[in-house]
Amino acid sequence: MANIPFAFYAGDQKMPAGTYTIGLSLENKLTSHTDASGQPKLFLPGIPADNGSDETALVFEHTGNIYLLKEFKSESMDVTFETKMPA
């Protein structure tokens, strides 16, 4: 579970600040982002980046007040995302 205190972009979708449960399908490299109510909010394809990490973490790039989800690190696999600055 991740408590993200700021709005952020994941893929091309803006997500509100909040608590999310992040799931990872190893079979199809797809992450699911579910909010505190248990409702899925986003399914995001990832690009395998590594075989896994010692820590589980979300990695954001940020410029000014814009946050972009760039990577999900887990014990099973690290995946990166093609999230770009909004137009």
C-alpha cells in the first residue's frame, strides 16, 4: 500500500493524491492501481527494467508541481513506465 500525498501522472492519466494498492502481473507486465475504496483506477503496462529489488518503491520524476510515475520496484520485478509531461 502506498500513500501518495500529491497528484501524479501515470501513463497519460492524472491520478489524485491518495492511498493506493499497487499490484503487478508478472505474466503480462501490467500494474494495477487500486484506491482505498478497493476500486481499480488504472491498469498500466510496464517495461521490465530489472529482476527485482531489495525494497518495494514507487519512483517519481518531478518538475515544479508535476509528478510523473516512472518506476515500480518490487522484490519480483522492477518495471518502468512511459509517463510523459502533460501537454
